Amino acid sequence: MRVIETRIPNVFILEVDGRKFLVTRSEYPPHYGERKFNGFKEWRLSRSKLGVLVERGIKIKIERDWKILYLGAASGTTVSHLADIADRGVIYAVEYAPRPFIGLLRLARERKNVIPLLRNAELPESYNGIVERVDLIYQDIAQKNQIEIFEENARFFLRDGGYGIIMVKAKSMDSTADPRKIYSEVMERLENNFRIINSVDLEPYHKDHIAIEVGYR
Amino acid sequence: MKVWYGEIKDDEFRRKFDLDVRNERPLDFDLVGFAIENSVFSDRDEYYETLRELAIKNEERRMKEILRSEDMFIISLIRAYDDALKCVNLLSERLYDIKSLGYEDEESPPVAWLEDRIESLKKLRKELEGELEEKMLAVAPNLTRVAGHMIGARLIERAGGLKRLAMLPSSKIQVIGAERALYRALSRGKRGKPPKHGIIYQHPLVRTLGRRVRGKMARYLAGKISLAVRLDYFSGRIDDELEMGLKKRFHDLKGGSG
């Protein structure tokens, strides 16, 4: 087994019997059926868009002590890896649907740095007074008004110079238009309040999805 | 201003733990720093540990409340809505009878009573529908987007709950509400013609199509409803793609049927 470091803390590439795996260093048990290799947790790219971005992104940055606001945490698949990375930080994990929240609660009980919030990301005022200013807002919600939701949450919680990662699903914006056209419209809108750092296509793991990285002001 | 560890009023701070906060404007101070300065917590570790434990407890309680009664409540709401509608119709009919005998409300108090109660029952129906829409969006957001809150609620009622609806094949969803027509067709063997649609006929994208393509649309809609309900029941994630595919199919069929 060979362990190769990456640019991101607690993220490694593992070579096991000639196969390569993206992993996070983790003392915790699997959360979503992923494999464990003594002390490392497999990051399944087909299950986590952030995994694909981490593997492909040349600019992506996450630090161990970061405060992170995660919108659309679902059952905590990606949160479990972010919690491995930001092991000295805090993740505010927001999810509005009660059923996947069960999984998120299970994760939060295990991890000291995950704060689960059953709230609607469209109403940031309902968790304003719980969530502090953060270094990163990560958003994965396939909704038509997701950019508006991101802007509002940034206004409430992203620190000046903070960093944003937005997962955009073209089909959720408009199922008939050309994805490239949708992406450029989304970027144009984001440029009103943010600086676009990079965008990464998530094919073939996640069809018609891109990740957009932005800086605040 | 209320934050999770207390209240700040006219520069006075009172400590009180409560996650039910609401602040319309971004805070202009450091939430964590302020708590430590006011010795609510001795350090950051204690701050986060307390918040995390409180969040787990509080949000779990809220989650259970939502999960416990959600779909049964919706079933009761839609039935209450139908009851109110039935009452309005019955009383309106009776009022019409009385009026056609020549009585007007100046001379007959019952006419005014009836008119008054019918109005308030109509209001009740509106209120129930508003509540139903809100609950449907919370419990089954994808189903509500695809089928609308009324049809969605009816489907949940007929299936006997969200879980049961999620387990049904889409071919069954297509004919929910047309059971008589379905069994008549089945009992006739090969000569029988199964119904095109049941409850979902009320959907504007089905109802407004020509008869020859309505069945195609109903089948497509039932498929999307099935996907939506499963997403609602098993995952809870919202997917706007379902709804948009529906409109596209509608326009294709509309164009084709000319």
C-alpha cells in the first residue's frame, strides 16, 4: 500500500494492489457503505460531488481549522469527508428534509465537529444566531433558485474574502436548454457578488453537473 | 436580539439556551467571541460542545415531530376539505330550494343563516387547502411539484400513506381512483379496455390534452409521480428536473396531436 499526499490536508491517494483510491484520513467507521483501509476512508466519487472536485480541482482549498456552512447536507455522505478534512474546525450542516436528516444525526453523534441543523436553507434568518461567520459555504441543492439561496446565505454568514463551492445541476435549472448556456448564465449572475475562481465539470460521475468555486468580493 | 445562548436587549445580556432563533439582519458582532467575553462559556471547545449537544437534541425532537404524523395528518386534511365541500354543496342546494319558493332573506331568517354559514364553510375550505399545501410541500415536496398539492394529497389518501404510495408501481398510480373501470376491464379479459387515468386526470397537463394522447401523458405523469414519491420517501432531496420533463412531454404531445 502506497500513500500519496495531496494539496488538501487529511486527503490522500492510496494505491492498493495497483488500484488507486481517493481517501480521507479518518478514525471513524464507514458512514455510507464506503471501504476503510486502516485509518483511511474511501471517498466514493459516484456518491460525492466534492470528491470529484477534490480529485480534479487544481485550485480547491480547504483548511483543517475552517468553519464551514454546508447547505443541503442530506444524510451526511460528503459531510463525513469534510469532517475528516476540517478536523480542527466546525461544520454547520443544514438539511431540511426529515428523512435524510436521520443519517446526518447519526454522523453528528459520532463527530465532535458536526452541528446538525434541520432548517430550510431558503430561510437563513431561522439559523442566524446559531451559525457564525464562516470561511466556506458549500452548497449542493438541486433547486432552480439555488443561486439566490447561496447569495442570501453568503450575505448572512460568509466572511469577507471567504470561499464558496456551488454544485450546479443543469437539468434543475432548465431541462431543455444547453447545459453550457445554463452554466454561463449562472456564472454571470454569480459575478455580481463574487469572484469566479474556477469551474470543474463533474462528468462522468455526475452527469450535467459542474462545481463552481467562488471568492467573496 | 435572540441568539442560541441568550438574549441581548439594550446592551444587557441574559443567558438562556434556545435554538429557536430568528434574526432578519446579519449579525454585526462575533457570535462565539461575544459568548466567551460574557463568560457564558469558558472557551471555544465548551462553546461548540454545548451547541452541538443542544442541536442534536433539539433537531432530533423536531425531526420526530415532523416524521410521526405527517402523512396521516395530510389524509385527515384532505378528508376535512372534501367534507367541507360536500357541506357547501348540500346547503347551497337547500338554500336554492328555499329561495325558489319565494323567500328572501329580509323576510326569512333561515335564508340569512344559511348564506352566512355557507360563506364561512367556503372560507374553511380555503383555509384547509392553504394548510394542506404547506404540509404537502414539507412532507412530499417532489410529489407536490409534479402533481400539485391537491392531487398529491388525494393519491396519498387513496394509497393509505406516503410509504404505501412509494411502493406502488406507476401503472397502479396511473389508475388510482378508476378502480371500477379497471376491474371491469380486467373481468372482460382481452376484450376489456383498461382506463387511461384515475385521479391524475384532474392534472391540468393531462386534462387539457386531446383524448388520443391523454393516455400517453397520463402514463408519463404517473411515472414521474412514482419517481417523485420515492425521492420524497427515501431521500427527501428536491429535484426540479422531474417537473420540467413533464412540461416538455406535454408540449411534445400537444404539438403531435395537432
